[in-house]
Amino acid sequence: MPHTGKFSVTVTKDYLVFASAHFITFKGHRCEGLHGHNYRVSVTLEGSLDEEVWFVFDFVALKHIMRRLCDEIDHKVLLPLENPKLTLGEQGDSITVAYDNRPRYVFPKRDCALLPLPNTTVEMLAEYLTGLLQAELAKEGANGVTAIEMEVEENFGQSATYRLTL
Ligand SMILES: [Zn+2]
């Protein structure tokens, strides 16, 4: 039987949740206050079938990888390292955050996830998780995967999607 159509596998949101605090900066001089979301993630891998097992990628392995990536930022304050409006500092076991050069927050270091992002929007979180997943897939030798699509939802009905063609 020829398999001429395209296949994809999806692991969806109910399993992939992280509850984290964040705030984002806007254009000009607006900065949100600290708040939290129960973020939910959905990921789709497109690719060719592995014709030994007849799947694109093992669901169990994908769920384990994604669960681990979500756990790394679960119950953390998500802080962007590359936001020019924020200055992050380290004082002993604390992370200090200044906005517009004015001190704003001090967090215990162990409760922070310092992310290489310009802002902790769902767009940037989706791209970030895609990059981590891409590295994990390479380690697993998942050569048949041709695209990753990552959706991160911060509220019901409010999400961003990033798609990377490999
Ligand atoms: Zn928010």
C-alpha cells in the first residue's frame, strides 16, 4: 500500500501543563504586574513514517520529552534574559529585577527560570520549547520528522503557535 498522504502526531494540552508566574513589557513604558497562568502546550510533529514501526514518532517518548521540558519551568517565575527594558541581577540566593532601572522584584533564585528570550510572551515560549524539543529529537535520532508545531496557551482560547520546518 503506497502511503502518499502526510502524517503527523500530536500530544495535546491536558497532559502538558506548567503553572508559572511572569510579566511582560509592552511598547513604550508599560510593564505588566506579576501574575500567573496555567499554561497548556500542544505539540505536533510532521514527518515520514518509520517503516519498521509505522509511526512518525513514538507518543510515549514525545510525552516524556515534553513533560520534562514543561517540568523545568513549572512553578517558576519566568524571567527573560534578553529584554532591554529589564535588568536582572544576582544577589546571593536572590534574583533582582529592575524595570527602567528601578528596582521592582526580588525572587529566590531557585524559584526562577532564566530564559534566553526578549519577553515571556506565549510566542516566545512556543519558540523556546520548539528549540529544546528539536535538540531532544536530534538526540533520539528522529530523522524522519520534517516539522514541529508548538502551541502554548496562557488562557482558554488564547494561545500562540510556532511552526519550524526542519
Ligand atoms: Zn500573562
